Amino acid sequence: MEYRRLYILVEGNDDERFVERIIKPEFEKKYHSVQVYRYAAQTPQKIENFIKSIIAMKANYMILTDIDHSPCVTHRKKLLKAKKIKNRLVGDDKIIVVIKEIESWYLAGLDQAALKKLGISYHDKGTDTLTKEQFDRLISAKYVSRIDFMQEILENFRLETAKQNNKSFKYFIRKQIPSAA
């Protein structure tokens, strides 16, 4: 059997924490090696060289990015490729757009019991429109830091709940990890 390797490129610390805890274990069922790489602080040249090395190894990769203020997924992919991922070899299928931001995926995985346990007052049907700023306002004073709060969410995260509460997370799981769909 051929050695299978996957690289997941993420923007920052919050994305890395989420992918390491929630996404990576699912991919480890399909790949021998799964590595997470933060790209936001890297130069476009360094990212391009990294992607070239991944391709040369015949490894697989994906790039996660928040939709931020882009009007649609297609626009966000074009913007990312124009400004940060200047590698013409990167196809749109390699870019996964998180809607709205990674914090929406964190919150999506909490059922009503977990929301209550963590002291989170969130009553919207889904988390698709949740922004980083809205997420930060949900942090209870009982948490020492934002990171502690996020770690606690990950401890109570449920994949099935997240698929129900966030359309882009559900799409990601169905498309990238069919065995978990």
C-alpha cells in the first residue's frame, strides 16, 4: 500500500487548534501522516515553495480560509490565490472556504446541553453567519482567556451537531471525509 500523506494549510492559531483536535483525527483514518501548517504569516513565495514540495512528494493538501468579507466562495478563492497562494498549480478544489469564520465551526459543534454547561447564550438556528466578534462576546467571565474558552468548546464538540448547525462544515465533512458524513 502506498504511503499516504496529507497537509492541511490553515490561517492561524484558532484554525490550527480546531483542525488538530477535530479534523485531523478524521483524516488519520485515511492517511498515514497528517500535518497542519499555518500559512497566514508566511510570504507568498514560501507558501508556493511549500506547495511545490508537497506536490513533488505526491502528497495531498488542502487550504482552509475564512470567507471574511468576500461576497461568495468563488470570490474568496480568487482573492486568496491572487494575494497569498500565488501558485498556478493550486486548483479551486484544494481551497476550502469556512463560512463565516472558524469560530462558527467551533460553536456549531455544541448541542444545547453543552451551550448551557459552558454558559453560552446562543439561540440562532445555525452558526453560518457568526463572526469572530460575535463569538468573542459569547465568552463568559469564568474563562481566564479566549484560548481556555475555545479548548473547553473542543472538549464538548460533537461532529454530528456541527454538521446540523453549519452548512460549510457539513459540506466540508461530506466532501472531504465521506466516511464521517
